[in-house]
Amino acid sequence: MIKQLTITDAAIRALKLLGGPSTIDDIYEKIITEGLYEFNTPTPEHVLRTTIRRHTGNVERADSSNPVLFDMLEDEIYGLTNMTIQTSKKTPVSGIKRIHRASDKEDFIRAITSDQVGVFKEIWKLLLFAAQIGMSNNRRESLINIESGKGIDQSTFGNCPSWPGIVYLLSLVETEQSELLSGTQEAEDSRITIFQEYANGGLSVMLDFFKDRPLDLDGILAFIESQTIKAAAIPDLELSI
């Protein structure tokens, strides 16, 4: 099973995604937006700040800890050390291309991942679920508009032990071409496109279902039940994450 990210790992990845030194608020927002870490505390920003400062070289703390991963460049502006950047470049990832979602689904994504619904607390989990819904409903839709800054690193999806197997399976079922299982850039581009478009289609299926229903836990359970009934004659893709 793939190891979950730590707070420091999530902060490093967030700073890389932000593209430069940032405030704690910006780092926290990026961690939450990308689903990099789930804080089980009423004061997540405080916990994040404390963790970062413990690994910041030019901040004096009694509980400072090695390795030094961050620098404070200005007052409460944190960036990665050169050593952290060099080390992270050597770290293998599960894929180069980032996973995007359509801009017109953002309101629905925000609603269904909210605490009020309490099912999909991380966007990458929702997209995994939606891609399988899209496949089971033969609903594949191109992404007309995206926000490139909201693309999710594939290593985030690596928190699911079934990744990237789900992507390979979707591609194989869709094209029946084993060439898409290769490690070439062209094959990866095709696999990610298929995944993104089925996820987009799956989100559309969910939007259709919830047009006249409340978006809550009971509604999600009703949706899953409706999909389970339909799945009898569809390729066997596990809907749970």
C-alpha cells in the first residue's frame, strides 16, 4: 500500500505547485485544493505553520528538526531550500501529466467535496469515482475549459493503491489497444485524456442525477444504488475508492 503524504511532504509539493515562496495561508489553500493532506484538527493553519517552521533553517526554535527543508525569505514568506529542490527533482513520480477537470464543474465539485456532504473530502478521490461512473454510463466528454493551476499531480492519486491501474484499465477497455499501456509520452497523453474525459462525463451523470435531489449523504447513497443496478451489463469496474 502506498504511503500517505506527511504534512512536510504536502507543504513541499504545495510550494512546488505554487511555483515559488508563499504564505502559510497560500500553502494551506493549495494543500486543500489539491487534496494533498487531510488535517484532523480545528487549527490546521497553525499546525502547518508549526511543522514548516520546525524545518526552516533560519528560524530559531527549541523544537527545530532536521532535515532543513524550508527557508523564510521574508516575514512569514516560506520557500524551499536549494537542497530540497534538488532532492525532489530526483524523486520518481507516477506520471508527468497533471490531471485536470472542466471549469464548468467547479461549483458542483466544491459542493460535493464540502464538509456538509462529507463523502469526498479530496478532489482526486471524486475524480477517480467519477471516471468509473463515466465509463459505466458510456459518458465521455471533452474538457472545454480548464484552469491549469488546478491540475492535480499524479503522485497525489498515488495515495490510492489502485492508481495507475484504473487509468490503464480504462484505456484498455476504451481502445482495446495494448500500445496505450506503454511508457511513451504519447501513450501517457492518451491515457490521461481518456481518464479526464470519463471523469468529466461521470461528473455530468452526477449533475443530472442531483438536478432535482438534495446533494447530501442520502442522495449519494441513492446515486450509488442507481449505478449498481445499471452496472449489470457493463464492464466490471469497482466503484469504491
